Amino acid sequence: MTSASASKKSTKNEISPIITINKLNKWYGKFHVLKDIDLEVNKTEKIVICGPSGSGKSTLIRCINRLEVHQEGSIIVDGTELTDDVKQINEIRSDVGMVFQHFNLFPHLTVLENCTLAPIWVRKKSKLEADEMAMELLTKVKIPDQAKKYPGQLSGGQQQRVAIARALCMQPRVMLFDEPTSALDPEMIKEVLETMIELAESGMTMLVVTHEMGFANKVADRVIFMDEGQIVEQNDPKNFFNNPKSDRTKLFLSQILNH
Amino acid sequence: MNKNEVFIKLPDRPPPSSTVGIIAWTQKNLFSSTTNTLTTILFFYLIYLYIPPFFDWAIFNANFSGSDRSICDANKAGACWTFIKVRFDQLLFGLYFASNPDQIWRPVVALSVFVLILIPLVIEKTPHKKWLLIFLLTIYPIIFIILVYGGYFGIPISNTTQWGGFLLTFALAFVGIVLALPIGIILALGRRSEMPIIRALSVTYIEFWRGTPLITILFMASVMLPLFFPSGVEFDKVVRAMIGITLFQSAYTAEAVRGGLQAIDKGQSEASMALGMGYWQRNVFIILPQALKISIPSIVNTFIALFKDTSLVSIIGLLDLLNMSQTASRSLDWNGYDIEGYLFAGFIFWACCYGMSSYSQKLERKLDTEGRTE
Ligand SMILES: Nc1ncnc2c1ncn2[C@@H]1O[C@H](COP(=O)(O)OP(=O)(O)OP(=O)(O)O)[C@@H](O)[C@H]1O
Ligand SMILES: [Mg+2]
């Protein structure tokens, strides 16, 4: 039933969705954290998700690569529905890159090894191929000279760019970002956002949880506002910022734009 | 007045003499109060009372020469190290090698190879430590068996019933440590598994063996294990002890490893999951390398405990270093010289355990500083 409705929409739009979320519900114990979420993400679309703390933004994007398990509804990524099948989950995960708030680089591996480990063992690339690709992407995020260093020797901004390169080395079709700049000192936020803007311009499909409204304005095709586990409002950035419809959105925007 | 003058840096002055130097240290640490002073005086009095006589007995009046007890019997004021000298091979390598002096090169080479691998492993800057360690854990046991047990390349077999002394202590502890490590790692992972059955099995195993004293396990191993085999099959005693020790030790290793696993940030496994890595890939490449490094000090602590516990094999009639000294000092030739035997065994145990303990302390300090700079 869900796939039928998805295919109907895709023929209508002529653009196929890469992620289809249908009536998604999730509970932590008794706490209903995601309520009836419906979301379609088209190829190359850039979506910014914002909302107050605890509204379920992280939970939502973590459901997409099954770092969190949902209880009701369906999530279809690139034609494959997320089930308990471990092999399928790993396949989807290898196609979906994720960048975390706290980088989560592997501290015992060098920057280069961080980037090549999964391509070698999951994608079964040769070491040579993986190294080449990693160096290319490290050059794109402007830190090729740090390849032999360990993450602990880098600044926060550099670490986050390594994390982006590490995810890109898997040649993902979608990139998920969970507040990628909120653990960074102000002077480093810019370098990470620039990297993300370049990535967006290259045509990557991106779901970004962030409160950087400048980034949303510049890059997003759609801004989604979440509150209390629901999608309250979504619109293109211009309309979203200039004529928010719901009171909750207005309140939220006034709070984050004022400080 | 020049504004800068206010900020002229004063030169460092040496601290007042009352806070440094031997006199100050003595005052502060030994005579700071009446109780402290009395304790100090009592302590030095006890040292005066016991230490010089001990050295007189152990060194200045001691007997080193000769090859039988007559010299010692003639000079009872000193220790009889002649006993240790004459029975040295037996205490270190057991009865087989003591009675076949032409074979003694075998345990000597086996133990020397061990030391030769261990030294670079302990030195911080050695490259390729990983491969040395892997060699020690896989190839070395084979070398040890070929050399000490024999049976290949024309090397005569030394029956395990005749194994004893330090060599037996070493073999038991080494096997216990090496086999318990992988089993312990699996158990620790099992205890954190998401599958309830695997978790329950691991918890039961760990808690069962941790709750049972080693001496009971060894006793059961000698009484129970043969029941599972057809009668007539003589089950090697040393192997029995090794099985018992491994079962016991793996539970302790598991808990030490679990401590390390718990210290690893959840973000590490999430990041590796997000890259599509499977369970074993995540653990082998990301989680275990970090967790094991953290748990080395506590793993070494379990090694030390095990090393000393090997003496309990006397319950099934095996003669490790301690029991061998005891036996030797009760033989007709050397009856009455058991203090020397105990001192010798005690010294070797102490040296090995002290070595392990200072290594683990060194590692702990190193991990501490690494933790702070990261
Ligand atoms: N493992 C968990 N167990 C129970 N409750 C959880 C768990 N993880 C999150 N929650 C709760 O679910 C709600 C949504 O969490 P989530 O992390 O998705 O919020 P968020 O929108 O990302 O907030 P933030 O901006 O603070 O990151 C919060 O109220 C949180 O307390
Ligand atoms: Mg969050």
C-alpha cells in the first residue's frame, strides 16, 4: 500500500523520491517522540530541519539509517524498506552518510585511515583505490596535508571536515547532518558551512538538522519545522522565514533570530 | 614615573631553606608530631633489631659451597644456599630436566625466547609491536611445546607428569592468560550483546566461574573431568589444570575487558554503524582496539592474581615452583632447609609479579596523560 502511493506520486512529479517516510511513529517507552511523520525527499533535494530542543529532529534523521528503531509506519530508502534484516540495514547505511554533532571520528586511526576503513571493508575497495579517493575528498574539504595525523591533533572545524570526507568516501546517495556546527567554536563554524555549501552545490541530497538559518536560506529547497514530534510546517526558505503560518513557528523564529 | 616600571618582572627567588633539603624533609615527614616521632623511633628500632641479623644469616654467614648438606649442618648460623644451588635445575625446570641434564637446554631456550620477545614488547618505542604480540600468542606456544614437551625433530618427550617447578608455573600461567584472553573478549562482547540468550549465557558463565574459588575448580577438574571420558583414558593432569585455570581466568578477563568496552563513547559504534560496518567489523576495527588499550592495566592485574594462584595446583598433585621447593626441602638430603626453599620461591614469584605490576602502572600513567591531552 505504501509503495503504491509512493510510486503514484513519483510518476506525477517526474522526480523519484529517494527517501519516503510514511506515518512514522516512534516511542521511547511511553514517551511518544515521533508522531505520524510523513516526508518525501527527492533526489538532489536539500532539506533543513529545525525546531526546539527535544522536538525529535535527531530521532527522525537517526531513524533514516536505523540508528533508532521505529515502531509504526514505514521508511523506504532508495527503494528498500527498512526492516530488521541486518544485511539490508547495512546496505542502506553504506548508502546514507551521516555527520554527527560531536564528529565521532575514530581516535586510534589516522585521518586517512578514518576515511578508508569502511570503503575497504564494506565496499571491498583496494587500499590503493580507497587511499586515492580519500585524498581526493580530503583535498575537497581542504585538509589533504592532515591525512597522516590523528583526529586528536586537529581543531574542531578540521575534525568535522574529516567527518564529512569520511562519509563521502562511501559515495553515499544521501547525507544526513545532525547539528554539524553546534559543537564548534564560532570561528570554525564558517569553514564547515562552506564545505557543506560546496557539497550542496555538487548536487548531493542532504537532510540537515541545524539552527544556522543563513545556511538554510542559502542552500535549502525546503525548511521543515518540527515541534513535539510532529512536522508543524514546511515551506521553501523564503516563505518559511517571511510568512510563517503557525504561531509555534513564529515564536521559534523570533527566538532564534533575536539572539 | 614610567608606567612600565610597575610591571617589571621580579626574578625568581629560591625557596627558604626551611622548606627544602634533607633536614626539612625529615622534620616534616618523620618528626612532625609526638605520635609521628614515636612511630619513627619504634620503626627504626625494629629495623635495627631484625634487619642486621637477617643479612648476617642470609648473606654474611650463609653457606654457598659444597654439594651436600654437611657444610650447612656444620654452620647453622647461616642460610643454606647450597641447597638451592644443588637443586636449582629441579626447582626451575622440574624432575625430568633435573635428571636429564643434557636436555636442559630445551626449557632454557624456551624461556629465553619468551624473555627476548617480552623485552621489546615492554619498551615503548618498539615498532611493529602488534606483530610481536601476535607471534607471542600464536607461534610461541608451538615453539614451547616442541621444545619442552618434545616428540618432534628427534627431541625426546618429557612427560607432563614430570613437569614441575618454575617451568610448570610458567606454562600454566601462560596458557591460562593466552587462552583466557580471546574467550574473555567473546564473553565480554556477549555480556553486552543485544540478544538476550547470548547475554544470559555470558552472564551465567562469568558469574559462575567468578563465584567459584580456583582451588575448587581445580579439584573438580581432577575429579569430574575424568567422569566424562571412558574409563581407562588417562587424562593428562597438566591439561586438566590448564582447562580449569582457563575457565576461571576467562571470567576475570571478561570483566576487565567489559570495563574497557563500557568506557568507549557510544558515538564510536554509531559512527561505524552509520558507515555500514557489520557487528564484527565494528568490534574488531573500532571498539576493541580502543577498549583493550584502556583495559590493559586491569587485565594485567588479573594476570598477576592468576600467576600466584597457580600454586593451588598442588591440590591435584602437581609440583609448581612453590610446591617443588617444599618437596625438595623435605627430601632426606635437605630436610630442615625449607625456609631457604620458601625464600627462593617467594623471590621468583615476587620478581615476576613486581615486573607485571610496574609495567601496568607505567601503562596506567601513560594512558592517563594521553587521556588528558586528547
Ligand atoms: N534513548 C532515549 N531514551 C529516552 N528518551 C529519549 C532518548 N533519546 C531521546 N529521547 C527523548 O526524545 C526527545 C527527542 O529527542 P531528540 O534528540 O530527537 O531531540 P532533538 O530535537 O534532536 O533535540 P536537540 O535540539 O536537543 O538535539 C527528547 O525529549 C529526548 O529527551
Ligand atoms: Mg538533536
